[in-house]
Amino acid sequence: MKYFVTGGAGFIGSNYVRGLLDGRWGNNVEQVTVFDAFTYAGNIENLAPVQHDPRLSVVRGNICNPSEIRPALANHDVVVHFAAESHVDRSIDSSSIFMSTNVLGTHQMLEVAKEVGVDTFVHVSTDEVYGSIDAGSWDEQEPLLPNSPYAASKAGSDLVARSFFRTYGMDVRITRCSNNFGIYQYPEKVIPLFITNLIEGKKVPLYGDGLNVRDWLHVDDHCRGIDAVVRDGKAGEIYNIGGGTEMSNRELTTLILSHFGYDDAMIQPVEDRLGHDRRYSVNWSKIHTELGYTPQHSLVDSIEDIIDWYRTHPEWWQPLKSKAK
């Protein structure tokens, strides 16, 4: 099978690519093309462990530009579409690029995929499209009620993807994941931000009262779920991918602090994010029942290994944090 992976140099996309090429997600991988604009979050170093694999090709390109997509996409079997602007805080500060990349870029990818005859298009989305839920968990039939510009742009892209299945009969499949964690995660995200701050002896910024709740999903589990959808999912279907570790931001902060031997004195309270969703929780029974997916890594059991990776790879994250200042 020949894979075309947009955003394949980003955190989740690069993990998926590494797993394709090192055999974690199975065999029958003939070719993997990474298509990435290499903006601030796309990093060629994320692909270093597989850079010499002859099945890997890396193409610099913009998903909003069909003339760049078309020659790269021809003769591939499946698109796995990760490319997106994804940081909520950035979307609050400036939302235009989120609408352009996430909605219009997804539309251009679908148009070209239809034109060149790609067999399967897997659109990777987020639980944030559902909004906020006080109790229980969303299943795939829940209405989309996004609250941030980022979430709204992803909801829009989901609807565009669905329309290409309904209107043109394309084999489009949608996944919606909970919050990811793992190695190679850009250090503006909460877990690597907190870990790298503490390595540097700095306090960690905690929004509001810290009681916002998220379900945490190891990036390896997410990518296994995506590959299950690629291989055995059905056209037109949506699959929630959950991690099974629900935790408040305060509990997350305490967990990370404890591994460094720190207490709450290292917390820097900050004003809450605008429109901050209180709780996310996805029901992932569908992908479990239909495709056999079960998360294998809990945040509590994995966090020490994640911290150790950031401790031993300062050459990866320090330049990124310096550039962001």
C-alpha cells in the first residue's frame, strides 16, 4: 500500500510515519510520502529515525495549493490527513490561518484526491469539535458544537470531508481523538511545556482553577487506532479514538510535579483561556467493537518515560522553545 501522509513531519503525523516504516502498524507498506509545509510545528528531525528508509519520500508543500498537491499525490492508495493548525491559544490570538489551513486546505486535499483517484481518504480530527460535556461521553452521533476558533475550523473540515462521501461517493473516513501525549510533541503543548519548564527550573502555568478535564491518549495508541481505520474502517464512518485516562489539569500538573520532586510552589496561576471548555470525553466503544482497538498506554504509567525522553533530548526541544520566544 502507498501512503500519502499530510502533516507527516508534525507530532502525531511523524509518529504514524515512523510506525508505518518500523512495522508497528503492520506490514504491506510499499511507499510513504510525507507532504508537509514545514511551518513552525513541522520538523524534519521528527523523521530522523526513518530518514534512510528507501520507502520514505518527503515533499515540502502546502495543502492549500492544488498545484503542489497534484504531482505529489498521484499513484497513492490512501491519504492520511493530519495537516492542521492545532493550538487553541494561537487560534484565539489569530484565527484566519486556522480557517485557511483546516477548512480550505482539507477541501483542496479532497478535491485533488478525488481528481487523481485515491482509494481511501482518512481525515484526522479532534474531540474538540463536540464542544464541552459535563457528564458522560460523546459518541459519534453527537452534534458538533465547537467553542474555539480551532475547534470550529476542525468541525468545518469534518463537514467538508463528510460531504465528499455523501456527494461524490468517495471513501472518506473520519477519526476524532482525545488529547495526545508522547515524545516529539511541540513544546507549546501542555505536557511538554510543563516538562521542559521544570527541566529548566521554571514554574508551570496553570489556567484558571485547573479543574478542566481531558481524556489523555498516548500517540502510539492514537496511531494504532488510525491505522485500524485505514485498514478495516468503513467509508463514510466516524470513529472516536480515546485514551482511557481522564484527568483534570490540576491532577495532571500534580502528576508531573511529583516526578520532579516539586510541590505546588512551582505552579504559576494564569488567567483562564477565553471560552475554555470544561470537559472532553469520547465514547470509543465503536472502534473497540468494530475494529478491535483498545488503548495500551495510560498517562500515569507512561509519564516517567516521556519525561526521560525530554531530559535526554534537549537538542530537539531547546531550539524550538528559543525560537518561540
